Amino acid sequence: MAQIIYQVDAFTDRPFCGNPAGVVILDGPVEELWMRNIAREMNLSETAFLYPVDDGFNLRWFTPAVEVDLCGHATLASAHILYETKRLNSDAQARFHTKSGLLTAQKCGDWIELNFPAKFEEPAEIPIGLVEALDVSPLYVGKNQFDYLVEVVSEDAVRSIRPNFSLLKQLPVRGTIVTARSDEGSPYDFVSRFFAPAVGIDEDPVTGSAHTCLTPYWSAKLGKADMTAFQASERGGILMLKNLGERVTISGQAVTVMTGEFVE
């Protein structure tokens, strides 16, 4: 039987920008090996697999190498497809049951607002290899359950990093977030990049889950709850953020760029 696979560019309103994700809507549970093989075949930073349950959808995310516990852009892509294919009405809330608990999404005009748990960082000692891998002088290094967070001196310092991925891959984390306050006059409050070679993604174009850490971090530093962020990868992406304390909202746009079929 043919299985439809959607490819969606998330955190953008234009094709070939933002972060591409695969979305597979299933009738029910399938073997994990099958999902891993599909994710490897799609070779995108994440492929999402979801199926209906009593109170929403079960949702799992796979990179080409591993399953992950939290993914923002593939959740946004999944909600986008549910609304676009009319599986959900535009005023209905999308409810996803995941390894990170219940996540929700709500369509707000051309944007979709995700509600995620905040993932707070704490100050951390600079691990061996981090400075060498990034070739920067950190203003601050923190760590949460997933990633290192590294604040650097300027937006230009974020944009100009050329990482040593072999060294980054040796760090005992999912990935490394590098961030800085935006330049004066910018429409964004802060910028970031995200590197995760340990899970098969050298640089992720736009990382929703990283902003569950960046949102409370920059909210405290800037003294504001509502922010706009730019992830300064080659593809780039825009995120609208709100700090809710123990949770954050992350809003983005998405566009479907491809639909295909996998035939067993």
C-alpha cells in the first residue's frame, strides 16, 4: 500500500528556506525500524510520524540517525499538514502526545503557535573541545538536558562561526546552541545557530526545540516576554516567541514543497 509523505519547509513562508521536515500521517502504530528506515531515506534533519489517538495524535521524530525527544520544526510541519489537508479545522487545536509530554499547536492566521515546555539552562563549565570546535571566546556557557548554550559577543560572531564538527560530535550533548543579541536596528531580538553532529545533523537550519531554552534565557536578559528571533543558518528562519514561565510559545509559518509516495 502506498504511504503518502509530505515535505514541509518550517519557520518560513517561502519554499527552500526555513527547515525542511518530512511528515508521515499513519492510520496507527508501525514498527520502529520502518520509521527509522523512512527517516534515513528522507535524509532530512527530522521526519515526523503521527497517527490519531483518542485525544489528538501520537507523534515521534527521527533524524537520519536517531529518534529525538523533542523537535519544534517537525511539530510545526505536522500541524501545518493537519490543517492544510483538513484533518483539523483551522480553529481546532492540534494535540500531540510525545516523549516530551503533551504539545499543542493552534493556527493563528498564517502562523501556527506551538506550546512547549521550557528547557532551562544552568551555568556550566566549558567542556574540553568546545572553544576549539567553535573558535570563539564565550561570554557564557550553560547546559540543559539536551544542549550546551553558548553566548558570544555579537551577531557577526554567530554568523561567522565555521565549526569543527568532529570536535563538536565528541561533546556529551545532543547539540550546541550559539547565540547573541541582534545588532542595533535589527527587527530581531537575538540570533542563533544550532549544531548537532552527534545526532547526524551538522547544522540544523531552524531549531524550535533550541528556542525552548533560548526563550527563557533571552527573556531574562532582555526583560521582555515577547520576542522575535532569527536562526542565522544558510536557509534562515523566523520565530515569534513568548515566555510563559514553565512553558513557551513558538510561532512560525510553513509551506508544503513536495508530496510523494513510499511503496512497499
